[in-house]
Amino acid sequence: MLLAIPMILEMVMESLFGVVDMFFVARLGVDSLATVALAESLLILVFSIAMGLSMATTAFVARRIGEKDPGGAAEVAVQAIAVGVVVSIAVAVTAWFYAPGLLGMMGATPGVIRTGTNYTRVLLGGSVTIFLLFLINGVFRGAGDAALAMRVLWVANAINMVLDPCLINGWGPFPKLNVMGAAVATTTGRGVGVALQLFFLLGGYSRVRVYREQVRVNVRVLWELLKVSFNGILQFVIATASWAALVRLCATFGSVSVAGYTVAMKIFMFVILPSWGLSNAAATLVGQSLGAKKPERAEAAVYQTGRYTMAYMGAIALVFLIFAPELVAFFTTDAAVRRVAADCLRFISVGNLSYAWGMVILQAFNGSGDTRTPTFIHFFCYWCFQIPLAWLLSTALGWGHRGVFTAIPAAETAMTISALVFFRKGKWKGTVI
């Protein structure tokens, strides 16, 4: 619980960026809301790379801490930051030149493209703040310093919440940037958070401290990190590309379907963040326990965390089933969007219990350094099952957006069953990193 509580609050803070943006942008109209939806479906691919690198970083740092090797953990941190900077430059250049085409590829109307081009350029152009925020917090989590990661995101979100309405609406001395103001506010908040992270990391406030002489490329450590990260990145790319595909399917039914789906998923991703926090705590315990040669403690942590997560997700399912209309009304006043969003929340809540166990077990694999198993599970359950099923139900059978929503709990249930089968075989206990 000492690990989980700060991690839960950290995940809540991370999700607040999108929730706050959605809250203020929703007042600008459906096109602006669709802009955020489609731009973030592109941004989610960036998140997948950042999360894959962060997951591998957490696993390596946790293992080194379990082995009582803080110097080795610091070397991993430096290599992870270097990779994040290089990848973010490539993302920024691509976004600057191809933002309109990327939005068009996602099914944006001409109006949404006009509204969202600069928003997309700013948001993706500042992706270095996203990468470093994820990666350095991954270092803190692996070291057991989850409270530092939580404090960083408190500061970043406070800045975003203050700047969002000011830059969107032009309050006081601030320019009125409309939807682009949300991107500027978010990027600024994340940038200040990264500066605070570096202060903690270089100033000796974490269990992992980086010294000047360690700021160099270590080819061996870099290669080992990239090998583990590759499957981790692929794992999240598979999952997030599936999410983007569902957005694209919803786009065929109009902006209302896209906006409703996006509002519902924002709410869903926000309220399940305690489950992500618990899962990340389990991953850290697995990595540190395997580093300390205590695989039985690692397994016990996973089952205990699974029980807690299942209880929480079951309660959330009841809330969604009963209060879905009231929840979505907080984010949009458009009646049509509210109906679609409420439908989505009720459909996906059916798979909450399965989703709880799936999150914990898949993160346990990642924490052990076995990123290959969850990658295969994601591929078959999302791309070979969820996307075809969503198309079949929504388009071929004519269910519309409800067909897309139905495919979500079906895929999550299949993923959890598969993960549990592989976990019980126990091969993850012998992973070497």
C-alpha cells in the first residue's frame, strides 16, 4: 500500500491533463471536442512508445534496486532519458509538417482539420515533455520513490488547470487561443514537471541519483534496455492502435459518436486509475522481489493486488451502470453526445472484473522483464479479435457505435483469461534482465 497509494495519486494526476482539457474544450462545441478526440488518438501512439520505454525502465531499475545496485539503476535512467529525447525529436518534426494529413487520416472533417491543425502541432511538438515525464517517473517508481512521481504531477497539473481556461478563453493578460490554448497549457505544465523531475534526480532526492560522470552513453546498458523496451513499446502500440482503430470506426458514424466515445473513455480511464496504480505497485514488487531472489513473494504480491483491484473495479461497474448519464453530463451539454457516452460507459462496465485481473497480471509480466508474453496476448486479443469483432458488429451487422462498444469488454475478458493461463505456468519467474 505504501507503493500503491502514491502511484494511484500519480496516475490520477497524469489523467487529469486530458480530463481538464476535455472539460474546458467541450464548451467550444462539437468540432473542438472532436479535434481533441482525434488529436489524442494520435497522441496515444506517442504515449504507447513512452509507456513501453517507461515500463522497461521501471523493470530494470526495480531489479537493480533489489540487487542493491543504485549505480546501475542510475545508468539505466540516463540511457532511458537519451532515448526519449531522440524519439521525441522525430515525433515533433513529423507533427509540424504532417499535422493536417494525420488528422485527415483519422477521419477528421475539413472543419475539424482547420480547428485542430495548430492544436496537434503544439501537442505533438512538445512530446519531449511527455517522454521525459513518463521515463523519469518510471525511474522513481522502480526505485520505490512513487511519492516523488506523485508530487511532480501535482505541480504539472496545477499549472495546467490554471492556464487552460486562461489560454482557451483569453482571460486577463492571456491571448484567446481557443482549442490550441489547451495544448499550450498542457505542454507548459508538463515542461515544468520535467524540470522538477530533473531537480530530484540530479539533486539526490531520490534513491536513484545521477552524477555528472554517469551522463554518457553506455552501449551495453542501452542495448539491454532497448531489447526489453521493444516488446514493451510494441505491446502498447498494439493496444493504443486498437483504440485508435475504434475511434476511426466511430468516426464513420459521425462527430457525435466520436465525441461520445471520447468523453466516455476519458471518464473510464480516469476512474480506473487506482487500478493502474495498484498494478504498477505490483510490477515494482515483482521486479524488486526477483532481484532479491524471492519469486514466491512476487507471486503473492500479484494475487493480493488482483483481489484489491477486482473489488474496486466491481464497485466502479455498479456506479457506471446506475449513474452513467449524470457522469457524462459533467463534461458535455450536448444531448446526443451524452446519450452515446452513457451507452459506452454501461457497455464497457460489463468487463470490469476481468479487466481488473488483466491489468495486474500483465503488469506483473512487465515488472519481471518478460515483455514478450503480454505483447503476444495484446496482439491476438486486440488486433485478431477486438477490431474484427467491432467491425462485424458495428458495420456488417449494423449495430452502429454500440457494436464498437460491445467489442471492448469481450476483448478484455479474452485477454485476462489468456494472461492468467500463462502466469500460472510460472516461466516469468526465471526472466533475466
